[in-house]
Amino acid sequence: MSCGYKDQLSMNVYETGFALDEAQLYLNTHPTDQEAMNYYQQVRRLNQDAVRAYEEVHGPLMFNQVNSNNWSWVKGPWPWEGGMR
């Protein structure tokens, strides 16, 4: 299934980010659910790993993640230039 994502790395970022958001929303109304908190921690680690893997190949996802001596945020194509394919 192609949803406009570059590759499996970007799909992993999206999927784990979605799961993380859903877990956070659930915990907002069930803050003492330890099983949900364990799930949140697991998904948070998966999302961090997915973002790290994506950034190693494609560069930073957000401007505040630029970790170099030059402004690498603008090096790749912008979404309107086909950067999200």
C-alpha cells in the first residue's frame, strides 16, 4: 500500500507515531492503567528507533533535530518538490 511515503522507514515512523498518540490519549483518561503505561513505553521506544533509522537515511524530520555544523534541514526536496514520495 502506497500512502505517499518514501519507503518503509517513513511508514514505520508514521505507524509508531500513530500508536504513540493513541496510547497517550488513552492514558489521559486511564492514568493508572499499568498495562497501558507499559504499552506506551514500548511504543515510545519503537518510535524513537523508527525516527532514528529514518534520519540516518533521509536526514532530520524536524528542524530542531539538525545535529550538524550546517543547516542540513533544507538539503532534501520539499514535500511539494516530491519529497514525500
